[in-house]
Amino acid sequence: MKVQFWGVRGSIPTPITTAQIQAKIQVVIQRITAKDILSLDAKEKFLASLPKSLFGTVGGNTACVELITNSDSSFIIDAGSGIRSLGKKISSKNNPIHIFISHFHWDHIQGLPFFDPLFIPNREVHFYSFMPNCKDFFAEQMKNPFFPVSIDAWSKNVHYHYIKPNSSFKIDGVEICAKEMSHPGNCYAYKFQQGNKKIIYSSDVEINHNDFNDSLKNDVFFKNADALIMDAQYTLEESFEKENWGHTPFCYAVDFASGWNVKKLFLFHHEPTYDDKKLHSMLQSAQWYNEYSVDNKNIEIFLATEGTEFDI
Ligand SMILES: [Zn+2]
Ligand SMILES: [Zn+2]
């Protein structure tokens, strides 16, 4: 399986600002030496040597992740503003689309009015969520005066599925299971298994001691995952100020991944007030913390970054 990130930001879309771009250019210019511009090759080598925090951005769109499986169907987790670009990629295909909604906070559904495939007559789209009245919520955000086009303009081949927590079901050979996590108004983590690969998406969660319990339910859901995409919105200091806001500091996400023997951890749902520099410094701290402070030191830790794709 592969994972592609289309939206990684939490709470609200956060476009990069002019001041942030200018700051990056200033630092790049300070690093250039005469030999770096001697030839096209030298210029390319120089650009390739720049850290990701300078030559690129983590991204500003809200939560949306694509799961690329052996199946012909498109698997999408959450429908934040990142789903708009993903819709452009798949709108010309005619394959079924399966969208898994973790919860209905706006940063996880706000991209739907701009998701082109929904407006293609008879395009097959399936929504999965823990709310039986899921359609009503989508209809609400497309009502006048919030949006000029109503949900009636969507394909007539859209289906809404209610998911029972902890029960598994299969789509095209991919086994899916959802688990309730701690977040204001509730949020569900999803586990996807195909063959011997297991991927967990757990955005918007404030993990607590129950999540570390070695219970059968936790064991079956979390243990030995090949990849965990997890809410790591805060620094530890900020998490103390924002207790009960429903998000996890990055070091607890590392503890959690270590405790459940996860192979790859993707820090996700980035805080909108953190810029690229701060997010990359958090990644470094998470890697340092993994190396020096936790028992299982074999976790690979990544910053979920818009546009990037990973083999799992
Ligand atoms: Zn969120
Ligand atoms: Zn939320």
C-alpha cells in the first residue's frame, strides 16, 4: 500500500505567507557561495542540498489522505481542503470512491463542496462515518447562505454508510475497522489492512493512559502497525496549556508508536500557528526523543507533508 498526503494541517487552512517565503529566500541567498552558481549542475546540487524546511513547505491544506491500494477504487481519509486537489486528479477516472470521515469538525469536511467527482452525474461515491445522519451534515454546509450550490447537485450515486465501532468490513480486499478515540465530540481512528500490511489513521485525538493499556481491543487495533498517521499537533509545553482541546503533543505520539511497536510514524494535523521551521524542529526533537528516551528505537518518524507519497 501507499499513502499520499493531500492535506496535513489541523483546524484551519494555513497558506504560507509572503513574509515566510521572503525569510526562506533570505536564508538561501546567505548560503550561496560563488562555486554554487558556476554551472547548471552546481546550481542543482546546491538546491538539492537545502533542507526541506527551506526548499518547500509542509503545506497548508486541512486533513486529507489518500490510500493507494492494489484495488481499482480510490480510498480517501477525511475531506479537509486538501481533497480539492485530489478530486482534480481522480475526476477523469470512473472508479468508485470510498471516503472515510474521522469526525465532522469543519477541517475534516470543508473540502467537499469543492470535490469535483461529487458533481459528476452517477459517479459512485461512498461515505463511511459513525453518524447515521452524515448526509444532513454535508447538506448543511452546502446550504444557502454558506454555499451557492446545494447538495442536490451531487451525483445520484452517492451512498452513506454507518460504521459500527470495532466491527470490521471489507472493500476490494482491504479490511477496515474504526475505533473511538478521545476528542471533543468524539473522533474515530481507522485501521486499514491489506495482505500483511496495516496502516492506522488517528487524527484529532488526545491520547491518554487508556490508549496505552494492553487490552485485547487496543492490541488488535494498534499493535505492530506498519504505519501510523497520528495527531501530533502540539509541543509538550503547548499541550499543558491546551489540555482537553483534543490533540496530542508530538512526544506522546512517539511514546504511543513505541509502545505499540509501530514501524513508521507520521506526525499529522499540524498546528496552524507553527511555520515550516518550527514543524521541522519538532520532527528533529521527535527523532531525538525516539533515539534517547523510548524503549523501541526502531521507529522511522516523518513529518506528514502535503504532496508526498510513501510506500508502506
Ligand atoms: Zn481537526
Ligand atoms: Zn476535531
